[in-house]
Amino acid sequence: MTNQELKNYKRVLEAKRKELLPTSADREEIQIEKAADEFDQLQLAMNRELAIATLDREASLLRSVEAAIARIERGGFGTCLLCEEDIPEKRLKALPWAAYCVPCQEMLDQQKADGQLDEEHEDAFAMA
């Protein structure tokens, strides 16, 4: 991969990182509020759960983006963390934070679905 391509990927990743950085408005959505009506209380709880799930997903994506930026800086960007083969350019253009080639990602997803791999261990792979 050329230096110019790496700079382009880094620019895209840094823009995504900036987009994902949490704001105080994000945290306001998870505040516990009291409502007099039981239905309103249930609606607030559901909204809070949705906000927490969204923040969790965005935090995970932010970790992946930051790990990809680190791989650019150390020289491992574009190489699958498991099989050490090149990640296809088409995949990197779609997901510049991809840490694995498609076959390895599918294997990890299957292991996760089977309960053999939790998100903490998957994140550890991505940070490598």
C-alpha cells in the first residue's frame, strides 16, 4: 500500500473518530428520569436502554477506528490480524477499520455466535 493510500485511510479514519467521540448530549439520553404514569416510566426505560445500546455500539466502533489508526502508525494496517494475509482493498474501502479479512471475520463472528468468543476477547484481537 502506498503512502498516499495510507494517508487517505488515516484521514477517513480520523474523520470517523471525530464523528464517534462522545458528547455530553449522548450521556443525557441515559439519565434516569421519573414519571408519574407507569406507561411513561416504561417508555423512558425503553428509550434509556436503546440509548445505552447505541452508545455501546458506537464505543466499540470507536475502539476499532482507533486501533486501525494505530495500525497505520505502526505499519500493520491492511493486514489481517489472524491469518496475516492482506485485507482486500474493496473491504478496506467499505470498512477502513476492518482488522480481519472476510474469512477470518466470518470465523470470529461464528465463534461469537456460538459463545466461544466474547466481545472483550474480540476487542483484544483488534487492538493487537
